[in-house]
Amino acid sequence: MARISTVTGESVLSIGKWLGLNESPDGDTLLKVGEAGEMRNFRITRDGNLQKRPGYQTIHESKAWTGPIRGIWHGNVAGTEYTVFAAGGDIYSYDLEDNTAASILHSGVTVTDAPTTFFGFGEKLYMLNGHEYLEWDGTMPPDGGFAVPIGYRPLTAVSTAPAGGGTLLESVNKLNGLRRVRFSPNASAKTFQLPEKALASIDYVKNLVTGNIYVPTTDYTVDLTNGAVTFGTAPATGTNTIEIGYTFPTNFSSQIKAMKYAEIYNGAQDTRVFIYGDGTNRSYYSGLDDTGVVRADYFPDMNEMNVGAANTPITGMIRHYSSLAVFKTDSAYVVNYGQITLSTGALTAAFYINPTNRSIGNMACGQIQLVENNPRTLFNSAVYEWKNNASYSSNLTVDERQAKRISDRVKNSLSTMDLSSAVTYDDNERQEYYIIQGTTALVHNYAVDAWCRYTNFAFTALLAIGGRLYGCTPTGDIVTFSRDYYNDDGAEIDAYWQSGSMAFGRDYLRKYSGMIFVSLKPEPLANVYVTLMTNRKSVFAVKPISYSFPTFARANFAHWGFGTNTKPQTSRLKIKAKKFTYYQLVFETNTDWSTATILGADIKLRYGGDVK
């Protein structure tokens, strides 16, 4: 809120709300009062105040891992809460209470040091990184730990006669060569022909009526070359009473391992895993077993989805209401769940792909965030929010107006960032959306629609746990953010805010100002410096404002205060500026010991003659 009031020939410009950064391409003369033409390491609070951003501090004393943290996850596995991350070719469970890490990689299993995605499914935790696909059931090493999933053994055929044939039921699993077939014996045939030849092994032969497991050599012999099992005594007549499990020597697990990202979707339910990220337009999705149980270790050979043209890859997927939004480098699609009837009369899941936008997509692989139920993507040098404003549906449809660019106010900063390598995160607790690339972060407080820019902010991942925000640095450290930390692991935080060039509604008049009033929130070690610039002069006196009440929680005797009043305090600063047309207010603090929350500012001025 800004207000210019006139009393006894003088005017006062009041700033009651701070509006964040606006890098206007046409200069800063048309910025709203409260907007900043330049701003770093200040944030806008939910109430619209200007506040020095929180600092961070490393939470562990030593590291058992080397290199950067490649991916981090927090959630429940088999009913127990864990924090898990990948680093240095290993996977660790991190204890946030005593800040220690322990490897949870199964003995003999190796993992590539590469960007990693974790996702929970069916009370297990899965990881994929473009090289491996592993699962963990919560059991600790040496007996447990992340390991290669054996995978579901699909029932590929039923009602099979001893001579072969039968009814096809489930597709083979890309993850393994395991199969099983159920036969209907006729009491005379001894040789049972399997659907495939040149087998690796016959794993078991079972009578489903008696539960008896037949003994190899004693009860039957095998012909792996021709894919046949011969019984010593012909089994009794029955329907689907004999089940034979076998292994085919080749599989398509390399296609699954090549994927890097995952999203969970199945219409109105989260019962299938969609994986993508191998640099193609292809996605594979998981299936259900013959009892209807959802699984992430079963990727049927037919469960494949190709989105758009093959020459551009899928870069992101995210569930959006009852549909799945799919983004490529230059386009966007929406996938809807349905069913189709097979030639056998059986119903099976079908996913219908429809184009949403053929000119705007997503550049940063795996970095789509759902902010207030709307997907956000990075495209060219902008952030797009995808939203259907129609009254009849919230799902995305074929309408290019659904892609709204929301980042014009920080276009200059975005243009200097390589968004294809950016990291994004939505901190729901504080309603802040982060874009991090290199050492710079752009933060959008969507509660008040304000952008901020942070420096010295290099993180490979952010994660909120229990109301606290944690970050992973490129050197592999884990830090926690808090306003109780006034520095970045001991380094000063250089916070700077500069208003636009304000003409106070009359750019044809000269003005005179000699006084500024600034309201500061009392808190331990509150400190900020105030100055100004005009079109006639760039260097003015720098005035400090401090108000601190004593506390031993963060005692600093070099800046000790004896204030006891916790009410907001207003300071009067005498900084004279003459014959100016445009005026810029500046706040700055570059310390490792202080904080600041600026509630408002008032600039007293009077008008002079016309500009000459």
C-alpha cells in the first residue's frame, strides 16, 4: 500500500506493502511503489514485509560420503519414517536427530553416481538414475538394503493343453525373464510344451490342486532347447491344475534402467508408475498382477506410451487432478485414463494422449512442480503456469491460453540462467517456489505474488521435513535454513533492496526531501542501513537503524542491546536531497550477525519549481 498525503505544504509517500523484484525492460520509472528495481537476499513475507532471508548451517560434523548429493527423499517405508539420499555411488539413510548417515545398499550391489529419483510405492522405496533400478523394503543390511528387484513372474498363459497353445493372459515383465504357464492335463499326455524354446531354466513344477511341488529328475525331466517338460506319470485330468515356472535367458530390463524420472498415476487413483527420461518420447508404465495388486516391479512388455514426435524427448510428467500432464521440450500433452476391450473380450487399461500446446513445453527434465494444483514449467527464459479456468473442468484441455507466463518481472535474471540445468522446488510450508541454477535462486512467494533473488545459494536439492527446509550443496553437505541463522555457514549475507526511480506523481517538478521514517520489527540483533540515490546524486549519507532486545539464545556482546519493548519501532532519519526529479530508496545489510524485518517506510518531501 502506497499513499501520498499533503500536510502544510509537504507530502509524504508511505510504503506499507513490499511487492518484490520487478526487472522492467523499460527501466524502473514505472514500477509500483513498494517494488524493487534491484533486490538480492531480501524476501517478502506472507504479510508483505521486507525481510532479510534466512541463513543456513551445516547439520552434520563429518561425512561418510563423497561428492554431491544426487537425490534426496523423505517418507515412510514399511511403516517407518526415513530420510534417504544418494551420493558418491552409494545410498544412505540419514538420521535427522543425531545427524548421522548409514549406507543402506545391499552387499554386492553397485550404484552409479548420477542424478537420482526416489519414489515410494506399495510400502517400498524405489530408485532410478538412468543406470540402475533398485528397490528397498525397509530391511537394513547386511540382510537387506537397496537391491535389484527380482520382479513379478507374470502368468503368461492359462488353460494350456499339454501340446501347447492356451489363452494368453499377462504380458512378459521387462524387468526379468521369469514366466509361468498353467496347463490343463488330460491324464494321458506326459510331455507339456511351453510357449518358448531355448530356455535358461525350469524353476518349478507345481500341482495347484494338491500343492505338491514336483521333484526334478524324479518326477519329470526337462528339454530346455525345445522348451518341454516330460512327466514320469501323466497328471490327472483337470483345468489349470499344473503350473510350470521357467526363465527365458533374455529380458528388456535395460529399457527400464535407462529411465531417470517417475510419476504415479492411474486416472483417479495412484496405482501405476510412469517412468521416463531416457532422452526419447517414450514412457513405460507398471501393471497389476493376476490378483489385482499394484506393483512397481512389473512393467508389462505392452505397457508403453509414445508421446508426440520421436525427435523430441519427454522432459516432465505430473499428475493434474484426474489426468496426467506430459511435457516435452517444445510441447505439452494431457493423458487420460480409459479402458478398451481386447479381442478376447477382456477389459484392459488404456491411456489416451491429447495435445494441449504445440509451441510451449518444458526445458528442465524432471523439474515440473505442482504449485497450488497448477503445473509450473520452465521454457526458454520464462516460467509458465498451466491452468484451466473453465467452469466445467479443471483438467488441461486443447487451449493454448492455459499456459500463462508468470515470470516477466524477473526476465532479466532468468535470461542469465541455464534453465535446462535448473533445480526447482515448491516449499508448501512457506508457499515459496524456487528456481536454482548455479549460485543464484529466484524465489516466488505465491501467497503475495512477489519475486525475490538470492545469491550464494548453490543447492542441488531442497526438501522440507517437519516444517523445516533442508538443502543439499554441490559439495555434498546437508544444511538447514532458519531465521535463527544470520549467515550462510559463517559467510555474510549481502542483502540489498533498491526501489524504482520514484517521481512522486510529478516528473516535471523538482523535489526536496530531508527526512525518512522507517518502521523496524524488534527482534534479536535487528539491524539495517538506509540511504538513497537521486537523478542528481548517487552517494548520500548511510544511516543505520538498530533495535535489539537482549537474549542469550543468540548473544552477541559486540552488538548487545537493552531494549525490552517488542512493539514495532519507527526511526527518523535525516538524509537531505535537493532539486531531484527521481528518488530511489535503498536498504542494505551485509553482516554475519544481524537480521532485519522492515515493516514500512515514509518519505517526507516538498515540491519545487519546474524541471529546468
